[in-house]
Amino acid sequence: MTSRSLFVVIAVAGCANAAPAPRAPIVMTSHAKAIVTPPALRDDAETAIVRRTRIARYGAVRFERAGEPAGDAEPSEGDQVFVVADATATRVQVREDDDDASMLVWIDRADLHPSVAKAHALVDAKGVRGAVVRPGAPVTVIRDVDGGMREISVEDLSVRVQGRIPREALDDVYDRKPSRAIEHAHSIVQNTAVRAAPDAGASVIATALTEIGVTALGPAKNGWVEVELDRDWMYVRGFVQSSELTPGDAGAAGAKDGASGYGISDTDTLILPAGACLYARPGGPVIGVNLGERQRYAGAFQGDPPGWRRVAVGTPWGITWPAVHFPEQGGRALADFDHCATH
């Protein structure tokens, strides 16, 4: 048992005239039991696992795929990207990092945001090619159109593109691609329309929502310049009026993949060490790791066996209560909490 363990064995001295009755020694293990940690909870999960999903709504959350809902918060809108550990036709298991803990939770696919799953060029109603949208781009579906296509819009902090794309290029789970960081020698001003051809009547393939850096692909000709925008979620190549092009890079701020505080009265607490395993339920699978030593609200649910406690962990879905385990006998701890290594 480590010095930081919650439990301390205290020897109570007898009175001066009577020796205390002899007691059998309590055998204490020198370290916590090591448990195999799921790959999605390890330190390298962000790079080792490429599958991602973006949540649109914090609805029901579960510790097990077919388990009961675990959170206590009312449904709310969301826009956060998660590592995907597993998926079925109706639910996905994602890694949630919050409140000094990493946990694997199941959420309904109905609560996920549609995204681009396969890079594909957008086209307009006339079939004119526009921007290429990339995996991970969050999609606003405008309407379904003929030919198995959907009209969509995609925007990051600085650019909006719109067009039609095959339905099979969209999904709620996608593979993450490396972020792009490109320096530019020029910028276009806010509200600039990037067109498919050097003509004021040509199709608009992208709109600048802010001043944004671009690459000029050649000198101005007849008042127009061909430019390129290369961003995490989209690639745009088109024409802008030369009067809307300015020298200098306005910045390459693209889209980014997106500690809880709470109080509970009349509830016991315990000090949970860093690395303590979090279980879906007593005797259930490991679904999390406590990342740093901290005091947590705790208690035993009715029917929980000895050595198991539930601890409070805050999440965007509200307060959840995973289980922790330590060997216990006769109300006494025999060792520290089960330990899950993350490296």
C-alpha cells in the first residue's frame, strides 16, 4: 500500500492496567494490483487511434453498450471531437477526458454530427466543380437532391463552402488527418467570394468569413487573380478580384478539434490516487483511469460487494459514478486501489 493511499491502519492502545488482546496481523500488499488498460485509455491513444467523431448533442451516455444511462444532466447541444474506441450500428464508444479522469463511454449515433468521411469535390447544380472537402469537416445538410447527392455547407472559423456531394462520402465516424499549417504571402478581405472562373457571374465556390491568408498562383490578369486556400477541412482553388487581395498573411487559424466543477451535499469522499482504475460497475470492465490524485465524492450503492466504491466523475453529460476497487476484508483495506498503467 502506498503512502498516499486512502486507508490507514491505526493500532489502538489498551488501557494502562490491561494489555490489549492479541490480534492476527493484517497482511498488506506492497503495491496495487495492476490491471490491463484498454488501448483507447493509454497516453498514445490520440495518435495511435485515428477514428474520430463529432458530437452534436449531449444526450444519453452509458458505461456499457447495453447498459443504463449514466449521466444526470439534461440534454444539451455540443460540438466536440472524440477518439472512437468502438462502434456498432446504433452507438459508438468514445474517450472522454474531463475532471482529472479519462473514461470510455457509449453514446447514441443519433447524437452525432454528420461529417465528411471521404475527401470529395463539391459541385453546384450545374455540375461545376468547387471546393474539395476533407475528412472531419462538420457538415450542415441543406437538402437531399437527385442522383444520390446531398447539398451541404461546410465552414470553419474563416471560410464557408457549399455544394453537392455523394451521400456515401458522409458519415458520423471518420479518420483524422494531420493538421495543416501553411504560410501565405497574401490575404483576401472579409466577404470575398472565390469564384470558379475569372468572371463576376461565375459560380461562387467559397466565401471568406474573415480576412484570411491565401496563396496567389500567378499575377493579376484583367482584374482577377487565381488563388488557393489549403485548410484542414477544405481545399479551394479559384479566382478573386485583384482589389480584394492584400499583401501579408492574415493568419492560418483553422478549425480545431474541440475541468468540471460540482458539489454534492451529504456525501462521503475518498482520496483516489493517480492511476486508479475506473470500472463500469463492480466486477465489470475497466472503462477509465483516474489521472491525478484527488478527493472525490464516493459511496457504495445498494448491493455492491466489499471492496467496491462508486466515485463521482464530472462529464459533459453530468455527474457519472464509475466503480473503483481495493481488496477489503472485515471492513479493512488490504491493499491499494487497482492500478491501470497508461503508458
